[in-house]
Amino acid sequence: MHVLQVTPYFPPTWAYGGIPRIVYGLGRALCEQGVQVTVLTTDAMDARSRAPVKPDRTLDGMRVLTCRNISNRLAYDHQLFLPQDIHALLQRVPRPDIVHLHGHRHLLNNAADRFARAQFVPTVLTANGTLLRHERKQRVKLLWDMLVSGRIPGRAARCVVVSQAEWRQHLQGGLPPERLVEIPNGLDLGEFYPLPPRGLFRRRLGIEPGRPMVVYLGQLSPRKGVEHLVTAFNHDSPAGAALVVGGNDMGGGKLARAVADPNAPVHFVGLLEGEERIQLLVDADVLVYPSTAEVFGLVPFEGLLSGTPAVVGDDCGCGELIHGAGAGLLVRHGDVASLRAKISQLIEDSAQANAMVERGRDYIRQHFAWPRVAQQHRAMYEQVLAEAGDSL
């Protein structure tokens, strides 16, 4: 089986959040199970730089074809990917059996969708929370759907949803339930073994031993609610804790900095990659992910693998999964008083926190390990191909 994975960003591009990690992890796991994987992506790195990669390379068994963006500033600030020479790159791709589109409203999907239809190849879409028009630029997204990308979800043979929350979003978006399949995102368990020793990130910031440390890690977009978390640390921090905010600013960082008390124990440390991310998670006493409309959320589960319990938003897929695992506490988006109380509860009750971590780790091993998730994708691909054969 040959699968073409289509994504606007791919490693070493970490500034764009979870999708690069997800597509890489899925592609690598599929290769390990004997599936031929080609990736079509762009050179998006961040607002100022391009990914330093060859247009045609091999990574962990995957062939990766990389288009040059006309403007990475437009890609980073406005999610407007304008890939050059994409059709020439597609000419290099042997006919795939499946085209798997990741994310919604980017021109790579349009090019790959045309490529697939021309060769009578079925498509699969994993929107990963981008199907509905929420958060920023909703009118622009409406116009884009009307003129550019609106038919792509309806043409997909399957739409992969990563939680029941995203299932409901797809139904709201008018997609029939028989074309939906729920498969969670995966995690690389080996990345969290062995864990680095505690204290490395704390010493880097000069946070004194014994002082609790609360962490947010992820993109700083308005939907993430980081400004509410920062507000919770103004004047009198929960249980005397310090707060560390890690992630690149996608509009929410300005909101968070604007509400921060200059005297509050809050540290903004920017985008973290590789070992630094895990060092931060290992040093945390509590990880907070106060987002709304989050269909999955990798970071709270990465925190659990690092030994850190979580407080997450209660109106999203992330909260749904954390609650199902019994691995954290839920909080209403924007409820600062409740946020303070839940953080203090986990800091002050270490037995409860440790039990949540153990339940969370067991849940992750059973449901989110990449070999299992890749096998679920293979079964879905095979079903799509069987249906396509029956229709010929």
C-alpha cells in the first residue's frame, strides 16, 4: 500500500503545533508496518525562516517532497500557504493508493485533491480541529470555503476525527456519520524514556527549590486561554507557585502579557523544542491547558508521560479524554477562580496527583501508542480501498 500524506508543515517545523508531530509519527509508524509513505509539504519554518531541507529527501523511511512557499510570513501570520511548483513535485509521485489530507483550508489540499481525482484515488481527511470556522478570521474562512476549499471534506471517502468532540463538529459541519471514523492522535512513548533528571529547567530560570512550578506549553493563540491562566497568578499565586509559559506567539501571547502583573512570578520562555520541552514538563508540578474548542491536545498527555498531572478545559475533546482516563481535573474556560482552586488542589494533594499520573500513563499506553494508532489507520485505508474497488 502506498499512502501520500499531505500537510502544510512537517519536521523540523515545530512552531505550527501538533500537526507536524502527528503526521511524522503516523508516517514513521506506517513505514514500520510495511506501508510505503510519501509526504507532500512546504518549507514553512516560522515567520522569518525556511526549513533547511532538500526538496526531495528521505526521513525515517518516508519520502518527503517539499515545496517552497512564496511567503512564509503569509503562511505564519495568516495560514496562507502559497506553494510554488507543487504540480511539478506531484509529477514525481508514483500513483498512490490513498491520499491522506491533514488540516483544512490550505492550497496543498486543493492540489492533492485534484491530483487524486485525476487518477481515481480516494482521499481521506484529518482536519485536527480545523473543520469549523472558529477563533480568528471567520469571515475570511467563510469566503475561502465558498470559493476554494469547501468541497474537499465532502469529497473525502473518510474523515478521521480524534475525539467525540470533533465527531460532533463534523456532524455540525454537515458531514454524514457513516463517513466518519474515530482514531485518536498518537504519541511516541519512546520520547519519554528515559526522562531527564528533575531540576534542569527550574535552575535555568532561577526558580528556587521547593517552590511549586505550574506550566503551560503550546501555541499561544487566543483560543488557548493563556491570559486566564496568567491572571490566576496576579497578586497571589496559587499555592505560592511560579508559572512558566512556553510556546510561540500566535496572537494569544500578547493577550497574556497584557494582563500579567509585572511583579507576578510568571516566566515567558518562547518556543521550546526537543529535550527542552521534556525538561520543562518533568519539572512541572501541574500542567495547565485551559483551551476551548480543543479536539485533542497532545501536551497534557505528554505531561502525564513526564510525570505531571493536568488541569484542562472542560468543553473540548482534551477534557473529554482526560476525564475518561481519570488523569486530571477539568475547569470551565475563563473561570479564573476555579482555575486557581484546581491548581492548588493538585499541588497540595500529591497522592491524588500521583494517582492521576499513573492512570493517565496506563491509558496512553493502551490507546495512543503509535503502533496501535497506525494499525487503526491501515484498517481504515483498507476499508476505503475495498469500497472503491466495489464501486468500479
